Amino acid sequence: MMALPAAQALSDSEELVAMINRFYNQNLYTSDNRPPCYRTVILASKQHSLDRDLIIGKYEKVKADVPADAKLKLADLLLNLKLEEPRVAALEDELEERTEWAFQLRDEIEKKDRYIEKLQSEFKERTEWAFKLREGVEDRDRRIVELQDELGERTEWATKLQEEAGEKGQRIVELQDKLEERTEWGLGLQDELEERTEWALRLRDEVQEKDRRILGLRDELEVQTQWALQLLEELGQKDQYLKKLQAEFEERTQWALQLDEELTRIKQSWYYKLFMRGR
């Protein structure tokens, strides 16, 4: 009652007056618009009836200083107010209910806003976690490529070793054939020596020389035999190394499969979380 006249006395105060009225309607109207009121109108009827036409007819017959039009308008206004009281009361009750419902909606909206902020924070954290996972997967992919390149190089090296071992095996076979030929030749010499024993007595010096030659051949044969045994031992060592390389290859293959399974599990978990968040 004091704020409005004070505001209206100011120049260009339409916006300020509207703000005061809006504040009153939003915060004070519900508690202020109720009995007791300083403006009170009493409407009575001797016929115990509020029939609008009847009351207006009575007003038309009354002679007073008040003009008939004013009396009719006042009667019509009073009747409208009286007849509208139940509806106004119902509207006020509905307004209170809707106001309470609006406050409940506001509280619910605030809760949902907080929940949305929480979800946004969680989404940001999970997005960062997904980026870190993607970086880890990329690092593992690069490591797998490096291991595959290294495995290719070692496979090529193993192939070369296998070819070299095959060449040495063929050389050993050739030496064995040569050794067998020389053994047969030595046996032939021994048979010839037995047949010529009597003649060898006369040719003892010649036979001794041939014996020395045979001993030299035997020494050479032993040397070649030792060399062949060394080749066989080296071939066995290289076979063991090839088996070791094969076992290492199988272990790395299993490790790569485990990495692939772990990557698949991580992707499925990520897709599932994104799907659940989308729902």
C-alpha cells in the first residue's frame, strides 16, 4: 500500500510498478486475499433466494438518490461476487494445489538438474577413461606390429638356418659316401695284402712303405671322422636351437592371442557401458 503510491510518484515508473505488482501477486496474494477484510459487503434477501432477476427487479422498484443504472450495476456486481464465491474458493484451492505441485516440480527439477550434473561429470570421467583405454590399445597395437615384424625377421633367420643345416647335412652324406668308398678300398687293400703275403716277404721294404701309406690314410680317415662327428654335434645343437625358436614362437603367439582377447573384452565392456548410459 505504501510502495505502489511511492513508485507511481516517480517518473517513468511503469516497469517498477509492474515489478511491485508481480512480486505481490507471486509472494503475498495467496495469504493476503482472505478474511477478515476491511472491505465488507453484506447481501441479504427476505425471500431466502439469490435469484438474480428477482433481486434486480426489487432494486428497480426502490426509490433513492442513487440512479437506477448504478443500483442495477451494483446489484449485478454483488450477485456476481456472491455467486462466484464458491468458484473463486475452488480456484483458490486449485491454485494452492497447483502452487504446491509447482514447488514439488521445482524441487524435482532441481534434483534432476543435480543428477544431470552428476551424470555429466561421470560421462566426462568415463570419456577420459575411454581415451586412456584407447591410447593403451593403440600402444598395444603398435607393440603387436613390432612383435610381428620381429617374428618375421626371426622366421626368415630360422629359414636360413634350416637351409644351411640342409646343406651341411648333404655335405655329411657326401662325406659318409666317400668314407664308405675309402673303407671298401682299404678292405680291398687288406685282401690284396693277405694274398700277397708270401710275395710281400720278398718285397718287405715295399710293403713297409705301403704300410706307412695305409697308416697315413687311416690317420686322415680318423681326422675326417672326427670332423664328421663335429658336424653331427653342431647339427644337433642347431636342431635344439630351432626347437627353442619354435617354442618361443608358440609362446609369443599365445601372448598375442591373449592380448587380442583382452582388447575384445575391453571393447565389449566399453560398448556395454555406453549402451547402458544411452538407455
